[in-house]
Amino acid sequence: MSDSTQNLTNIFPYNHTKNPETNDAVIPTAIIYCEGQFGKIDGKTANGLVRHSHKYRILSVIDSKTAGLNSGEVLDEEKNNIPILTNMEAALTHAGTVPDYFIFGIAPSSGLLSDTEKTIILDAMSLKMNIVNGLHEFLSEDPTFLAASIKYNVTILDIRKPKNKEELQTFSGAIHNVKCPRIAILGTDCAIGKRTTATILAKALREKGLNVIMIATGQTGIIQGAPYGVALDAVPSQFCAGELEAIIVKAYEQENPDLIIIEGQGSLSHPAFSTSSFILRGSCPTSVILQHAPKRVYRADFPKALMPSVASEINLIETFADTSVIGLTLNHEDMSSQEIQGAIDDFATQLKIPVTDALSQPTDHLVQIVSSAYPHLERKMMLTS
């Protein structure tokens, strides 16, 4: 993409502040801190924002390990306007002014900040940048950061900070009043591309004329600008299904969509994560698209845990919930073009479902997974094309 905001009006309809003179939307500027992790699994928040960001105009990424490279080429071998720079000083020089926001773009499994990272965030606050924090450690509750926010008149956005317990909702069954199809994008592991696939699919279907709502279930999707979302791994387990159900029902009632796409988290078979089970319970999806990385031998951050087979994950999902897996999408990490096509052909033959790669293959292949499963949506796309 040539533009750093990547023309995402059709991905996340988001109401920005208007310029009083031109009436144009004013998109806040931001730099992303991702030291040593950009393009890697723990850099998934930064990776996601570089690919898709409607809420913020990303100016640069800070990562001394990949500094000098283009962020688009690192992720997808396609240049964009977002450079990777060495440090804060270089980022400010490139911006030519102080950006509106400093986004912490690393998502470590611990969910906590190091002392060095805290110092860097405090430095950003002293420069009058607002802070976007997607970790489990809430800076707005830390006396040092709270004092700094008051002193420098900046805002701290703790994306994972849940509502007060008295505001949380339990599952009610209202999801069964949602009459449009609901597709959950699940995976065989965490950090495998579920959100990216969901985002690309939502955009492609909108461009075909459908009214599609994507429900974000993690911090990155919310930071990107999804108007409907809940960071499920920060919600007490008793309320996860209910909170997701409530946000889906709200989206359905307010938007009257043709289709709702729900971003997955973790993996149903992964012993370290239970979020997928809550997603299946809370959204009661009419179908599932599964994401898999064929070359990944061990689960991310779990070097002794072998990846499951696609067939076993499909069987688990369809046994656990009243739904069906309608397609498989691949994460092509460490794969050549020839290997990607070979994997697509092999899985399609074995599983008897459509298979594609959302990033390397034509987007129409992804759309066809949906149109094959829901002929009425295909007819509507044909009428609006």
C-alpha cells in the first residue's frame, strides 16, 4: 500500500474528529515502539497496526534491530510509507513534530513491561505524547504514570482494562436473535494471523457490496479502530461469553449487517488459552474459518508443545460447538511460493474444503469461502457488483 493509513474506511467505520475548516477527518498521528520484535510473533500489535490502522496514522516504527528497513517489506515484501527507525530521537526527527500518540507495539506472553520500557514510555509522556498500552499492566493505575499524565496533560489508554464488574454481562441467549451469519476466524495456535485474515476478509466483502461488521476480541483490533470489540483475555472468565454476546447483539441491532466476522484468539486445543472456547460459546458462530501455519512445528512461545494437525483441530471445534469449518487459511511463514501452493492443494484434497492464504493469494479466493457457504450472500454480491 502506498498510504500509511491504507484506505481503511471500509475496514473500520470510525468517527474521527473533523477539521472545522475543511470538514475532513483528522486522524491522530502515532509512532509504534517495537524494540527487537518487529516482524516477529511478540511484535504482533505493531505488525497489525502497520498492515491496518484506521484510528491512527502510523508515522514510523521504533526497532533498532531492523532499523533502516521498510516496515511493509519486512512484513509482506511490499513497501509502504512507514519506516523503521532506531530510537525515539530518530522517530521525532522523521515526524517533524511530536506525534499525538506513542503506541507500545509489543505483546509479550507475560503481558508486563520491563523497567526500561517503563522509562521509555515516561519519556514519551514528557514529550506530550498520549500513550496506548495494550498490556495487562494498567499504567493508568500506576501512581508514577498517573502523576506523569497529570503533569504533562496526556492521556493513557489501557486497552485491556475491563469494565467494572457490576457492568459486566453474563450469557443470556440473546445471540440467537442475531439472524445474519456469524463466522469465527479461529486458529491452530496463537499469533498465527487470525486477526489479519478477519480484517482482509471483512474489507473484501464490503468492497463486494455487503454490510460486514468485524468484532475485535483482542487489544490490537481495538487499537486499529474496530468500533465493536472486547479484549476477552482481560475479562473474568464468568463474563467472557456474555460480554462477547452483548457486543455482537449490539452491532447487529445498530448496523443490521449481512454478516458478522468474529476475530479468534489462541486456539481451542491450546492448554494455555481458554479464549477460543468463550468465543465459540458467546458468538455461537454459524461457521468457522480456520487459520494454520504449516511450517510451525511447535506452538508460539511453547517450544515443547507440538502443533496440532488441522484435521484434529477441526474435529475438536465441530465437536465442541454446533458449527462447521467452511474453509482453511494459511500463514505462510518460512514458506516459498511453491510450498504455499503445494500446501493449499494438499489440504484442499485432504479436507475437502476451500483453502487459501489471505496474504499471498488473490482475495477473491478468500471471498469464495464465504460465498460457497452462503449462496444468498453470493447472490447479493452479484446484484451489487
